[in-house]
Amino acid sequence: MLETEELNISEITRRVGLSHSATARHLEFLTKSGLLREKRFNRIRIFRIDRSDLHVEALMKFLAEWRAAENSTTDQVYN
């Protein structure tokens, strides 16, 4: 979800490989925690990461640093 702006629950379910009900429970928890925002269009639910949340900001920074370290390690192995 960090790489995309918005995803519907069916696409999230497909990508993570969980059942629809398990995915819905996780998304509900993340939404109540303030990490996700949800839009509804009748039965369609669209989720996006709330990039203004401080926890999300910290997580994105951590992942960026992790990827940078992983890339530098990979570069060292192949050079």
C-alpha cells in the first residue's frame, strides 16, 4: 500500500493472500488506529494510507532506510 495511492479491499486481499474476512479485520484495525483512511462507494471500500499520521511517516522513513541499506549491501556483494 505504500507504493500505491489507493486500493480496494479485493485488490488488497489478492496481493496479501489472506481471506476476505481476515483482510477486512486487519483493515478495520488499521483504520481505527488512524493508519488508513477509508472511502465507501455503496459496497466498494477503498483504502489509502494516511500519510499525515506520524506513525506512518516514521514507518515510511524506516522502510526507505531499510531499502537503501539493502541496496548498498547488494551492491557490495556484486561489486
